Amino acid sequence: MVPENQLTRPPAFSASEYAARQERVRQRAAERGFDALLIADPSNLYYLTGYDAWSFYTPQVLHLPVEGAPTLIMRAMDAHGAWRTATGIAASDIFGYPERLIHNATEHSGDWMGKLLGERGHGGRQRVGYEGEAHFFTIRTYLAFAAAQPQWSLEDCDDLVNWARLIKSPAEIEIMRGAGRVCTEVMRTAVAAMWPGRPQNEVAAEILAAQARGTVGTDGDYPAIVPLLPTGPGADTPHLTWTEEPTPVGAPISLELAGVHRRYHAPMARTVVIGRPPEDLKRLAAATVEGVNEALAVVRPGVLARDVSAAFTRVISAAGYEKTSRLGYSIGIGYPPDWGERTISIRSEEEAVLEENMTFHMIAGMWLADSGFELSEAIHVTDTGVELFTHAPRELITLEERRFR
């Protein structure tokens, strides 16, 4: 007996919004000549059905045909989570495979899922798209589906659903504003948590607590990426986390973190120095801030993403600096290990045109030898320009050492 969807909390979106999302994806799939899609990215499962749980480390797939009902298949114990969270799919279209298929060397859940789809009328000659860039669609899962449905022509769909997510609905924008409020509070907490010699892991603990707590009227959620704290000489390298080492005086401490609300992310990066910052760091910070200001001034519908990048590059080049990494990327829903959407990047060769209700993380990470400066904003492309989701001083944040004595 299949239970009804019994939700653990009110859905983030209306049933009509989920239906519209699925229809948009079906149309894109049909235009590409696909008969169906196998969707494994947890962000895309959430986008299309509302399913939200930490179950993506085992195989799970949404089969979305161009015509007909979708089928959501996952570990049997996690199917209960889908009945509790997913409002964009009927309970009768949710299935769980047996527990014996978990970490089984001779059998695989992909074979079970493929056979189930055949029983539901989706076998035979079909062109089926899979998510080749999804972190949790493994080679073994692909091979099992291919063996279970040998008449399928399995082809990479090139992040088709991610591209469908690119332009946000008004309801999504409102949730991202909530994520921005959480992020603003988390950054305030992070800066306030710093004093000379405090172990970095204690600062990280306060950040993680603030991310979960959220802010007044807006609950927080866990981030797709843990707080990043490249510190001192390590500030010359992105994506470092924290250690037990003490926070230094007179050296940069980069903070890259996110506020999360209903799985939507608003990231922000700032750089802090306790005490007097070195002159070369002050110069780098000034040029970076000016470059970000110029880039933000360019953002509006109709502008090429590369033109935003060019505005930043003109400023830092004039100051004698070079940035080889991209300036930004699209954001929205996020699950570990990433909050990016894998679609548009803000970089010199990007020909994509900005449109209203796209959302980006514009991150000016300047990583030099033995030092660095990070500054970023989560932004919304409006009908006339740009809205900031996050709010903190756009500068090198200096904390007077004497304040702690």
C-alpha cells in the first residue's frame, strides 16, 4: 500500500510551479530529441519534485519521460523521505529498491531501477538522456541501466535541467532573498567571532551554528560547501577550510560562506585582518573593490557575461594585477559538494547573454604568492540592473587589535 504524501513542513513552492518546471524540462528534452531523462543531481530532484534529504550518496533517479508520469526511484528507506517532502510527484510514482542492493558487489540498484521502468512501459527503443556531470550518477549506475535496458540509446543530456533552472521564478527570488538575509547574519557572526589567537575551528563552529540558526523570520539550512577560511600564507589558495591554528594578527583571513534557505544559496566572501594590514594587501584590496564595483555597474539584461568580466579586468589590469580564474557563476539550489549550477560563468570567453531573474555569485578571488584577497556578492539580475542578496562592507575588513585587550 502506497502512503499519501504526508509532508514534514509546508512545501516551498506550489503544485503549479512544480508542474510548470517539469513541463519546461520536458519541452527542452523533446527539442533535443530525447524520449526521457534520467535525473540524478539532488539539486535537480529538488527543483522538479521538492524531494529533500541526505540520501544522494546512494543511487537515486528521477525518470522524466517527455510524455507520461515521472518515476522517482531510490533506496527503500529513503522512499519514505520522498513521501514526506516531495510535492511535485504523486506518492504512487515513488519506488524504493531493496536494501540488499546497497554496496553489493554482484548486483546493482541501477539494474533494478531499469527493470522497474521497463515494467512501467518505458522499455524498448528510446533515446534517454543522463546527467554525465552529476556528481552522484556513477559509472556503475550507467552500466547497470545500459544492461537492464539494452535498447535504450543512452546519451549525455549536457546538464539540460540545470539550464532550465537558470532563470528564477518570483517565488525562487524571494527565497534567495531569505538566503541572503541569513548570509548577511552569518558573515556578521564570523567577523565578530575573530580575535587574536582564537583557534580557527572555534570560528568555524560559530559560522556553522549561525548557518543552521538563520535569522529572524528566516530559518537556515546546511550549506553545500563548508565555510572556507584560507588564513595567513594560505590566503593565496582558494577552497581551504580551517585548522586548529590560531587566527593571526596582521595577515589576511578569507571568509567564503553562504546563507541557505530552503536549499537556495546566497554566498559571500570577505577578507579580514586583525590589526594593521600590510600595504601590498591594502593596494590589492582597493583595486579588487573598484573592479567589483565596475563589474556590478555593467550587470543588466542584454549584457554579455564576458562584458561583466571585462569591466573587472580593465580595473585590475590598470593596477598591475591579473585574475586567471572566472569572476562568477550562476547559483540557486545547492547540495554537497557545490552550490554552483554548472551553467553560465562570468569570464572573458563567455558569450551567454544575461537575462532578468538570473542569479550569480560574483567572486573576485585574487590569490597571490603568500597572500590573497577575496570579495564576493550574490546578485540578482533585475529588469534594470542588479540587486544584492547579501550585505556587508565591500572592503578589506580591519579589526583593531586593541579592541581585544
